[in-house]
Amino acid sequence: MVLAAPMAQAAAKKAAPVKPIPALVQKDGKFALMVDGAPFLILGGQANNSSNYPAALKDVWPAIKDLNANTLVMPVAWEQVEPVEGTFDFSFVDALIKEARQNNVRLVILWFGTWKNTGPSYTPSWVKGDNKRFPRLTNKDGTLSYALSPLYETTREADKRAYVKLIEHIKAIDSGQRTVIMLQPQNEVGVYGAARDHSAKANAIMAQPVPEALLRKFNKPAGNWNEVFGKDADEFFHAWSIASYVDNIAAAGKAVYPLPTYMNAALKDPLNPEQAPGSYASGGPTYNVIDVYKAAAPHIDLLAPDLYSPGSQSYEATLNFYARKDNALFVAESGNRPTYARFIFSTLGRQGIGFDPFGFDYTGYSNFPLGSTQSGPEMVKPFGDLYELFRPLERVWPKLSLESQVWGVSEPDDHSAQTLDLGPNWNAKVTYRQWQFGMPEWDPENKNGYPEGSEIPSGGVAVAKLSDNEFLVAGYHARISFGAGSANAAKGFILDRVEEGHYDAKGNWVFERVWNGDQTDYGLNFAQPRLFKVRLATFEK
């Protein structure tokens, strides 16, 4: 029997398999974000805060295209979806998801609710103007803070109702196509200017026993907050209060549609552990309270840093804090000055699931000095060049990161060399500010100078293990020189074969040419972003 065309189309549509819901998976302390059932690397671009309206989207998509991004990270504000209590408007969400599909881009949605950069500015007027129903926290001197307190069910339940309505709407319009792959149920929580809420209610709770889950996490005996945590009691209490608040909201959303969730951190200085709470966003998921969040918020899949310190020492230290066996590394925000682009290599080398610099649209806004002075294509290009390198690897790299081994380094501020330990058989040295031809020892007085523009750190190398003797190598503005490891120390080293190529849309390696001679005698030099398959070997001396 031959079906009529409309009937056949309907039958085919009905038989189409449902795409698996995105999920964060863990394997032996490694993580992958699964999208459509396979590992996916977020090459993201976050739009500016006020680009979350349909009229602004025309200035967002060109920037995301120039960025070569596969994911747009976009806020949705409580004030725009529930301007009148109990009345909801998701017209922007509809436009956003529709246009994301048209642009072949995935979405991460940020919920600007009770907190956005610690403040309530994105709450509806009926929330931020009613301090009796939705109380602000109290400073230590008895004055009121700008920030809302996490200790009141009235605030939490109102926020949760709106958030759940958002998730219900996303499920209704997107559960078939899975355009939205992850959610942030609050943005940059915490408070500046205080360690915690000092209201009478807060003080009374502080005098009560510390919750059992937190005692177990820290292996502490029972007691009240001051007895158990001493000088850290105020900040730990506030972190627990916020984490529990957000977890309650995230759990309600996951009960409807269980997309992965994360919380981002306005950071504490990683090089100054004595920095006082309140001089940074106290109570947020800063590195010193990650364990508090892990105990208090089981429905938050990962904690992610916002990185706006361009110094390599600070940036790398923060990556180390958040790349944990119990926490997938995701750079939730990063500055869009050119010098930040290099850190994608360090992020991927630490098995990061994604990289998401901030401020990518053509609305004309620049957040210098945190970001670039530019606001057009010249701002995007340093990141777009590297995303062009990694975009064909959006499925290949995260699979290798989960199932094999990866390494990655970014150029330090002082341009110093770095060593990669690739196991007992092999190692590699990464250097910067090198000409493509020759060795630096040929010119000990550096009469030839350095390559133009190399004074600003911009380089990096990422390496993934394909087999015992074969590696995938991506790099830019760097030189990598391979060598024999301790197990091969008595043997002669051979750079057996270097293939330049790329991966096609199906994840198959496409050979382009073999590098040899001048192109390999002085290491592999990445004057432009390039991708190689490198095979190493030895010979008996």
C-alpha cells in the first residue's frame, strides 16, 4: 500500500526518534556534556545583559556567526517574563529559540532572578519595591543591604514559580529539538559589603546546629555555626543559605524538565586567600566554599568561574580550583579583550566542557576595562580565529577528553616555556615568540628580535592522545617540540609523521598534507591556528 504524501510525511514525523535530553556525565573523574546523545564542546559567546529582547537579536546573530560559536549564552530576566505578578510573557523566549534554530546555534539560558551580579535589579518592580514581603539582608551595622536575603520563603517561592513557568515553556516548545542545552538558575549570587545577613532571623539560625549534610562533608562534630566553623562561620552560613535557596529552585525546574544546571561565581582573588568576605561576593560559589555548595546544592550540576582577571597566574590558578574530580570545568564568563582568547587552550587541557567569553554582540556596548575597547568585528576576531580551529572538533575533542587524555597550556604573561608530560614514553616542550625557522640558540643576543605583535601573550597548544604513539595537536602562536620520555630515554627519537588536516561534519579525519623538512626540523610552529595528527617513534641506538 502506498501512502499519500501528507500521510507519509506524518508517519515519518511520528516515527522520528526523540533526541536524548542534554546531560552532564561523569566517568572516572572526567566529564562530558552530552547533547543529542554524544559529547559536545561548548564554544560559546555570551551576549550583553540588555540584548535579551527580540529587537536586539538582529545585532546578536552576526557576532555569534563571526565568532564561529556553536552556542549562544543569553539571559532571560524575571522582570521581563512576569512584569505583573501571576501574568507571564515568554515572547522573547519564543523568538530566541526560533532564531537560534535558524542560525544553527544551541542555547544556554541564564535566569536573572533573585540575583544578578549579587543584586535584585532584574526582579520585577513588585518584588524589588516591596521590602516587607521580599526582605533585603541586614548589614552588620544594622543598615539594609542592596541585596535580597536568601532566608525568606516568600522571595524563594515567587522566584521559583516564575522559573518553573520558564522551564515548562522551554519543555513545551523545545523538548523535541533540544535547542536549549543548559540552564543557570541564578547569576553571580552573594553580597558585597557584608559576609552574611545579620538580621534577627539570620542570627537565630546561626545559633542553631549546623545541618548534618555539611557536618558530613567537612567531617565536623555537631555544634552551631560559630562553634563548628569559627572565623569561616559567617561566610559558610551565607553560602549554605544561598546554595540551599537556589537548589530548591533548580530542583523544581528539574522535576519538570531535567536540563543540566550550573551556578557561576563572581570570584575571590585566587592569589589572596586572606581576602575578606564582602570585598568579594560573599556567599557565592567562590573557590573557598565549593564544598559547602556541593553539600547544599545536589541539583546544581557544576560550579563555574567568571574570569575577568587577564593575568595568566590568576587565571590558571582559578581554573585549577574549579577543575575537580567532583566538578566539571566550564568557563562561564571571560573577558573579551584579545588576551583572554588564549585561555581556551588551558581550559581544554583541564578537560573543560566549554568556554564562554562575555559581550559578543554588535549592539555597540563595550565593558572596557573588563573587556575590549572595541565592539565590532575587530573585537570578535581573536576569539573567532580560535573557534574556527576548534569548531570542527566540537564532537571529537570532548569525546577524547572523556575517554582518553588531554593536555593544554596557554602562553604565560612572561612568555616562559612549558613542559607537557605525555606519559612515560613521550614529552613535549612549548615555547613562544619563536620565528618559524631556526633555533633561538643560533641568535643568543637576539639580534633578529621577535615576531611582530608577539609582545602581547596570545598563544597556546592543546594535545589529545589518539593512541600510545599518536596525538592530535592544535595550536596558535606557539612552537611545540616533542621528545622521548623516561621509558624511551635510551632510544633515539623520531618525529615519524605529521599530518595537517581537519575533521569533517561526521567526525572523520580529512588529510590535507604532510609536514616535513623545514616545517618540522624546528618543532611544529603555529603562526596561524592549525591542527595536526602527530605520530612519534623511536629507533634502537
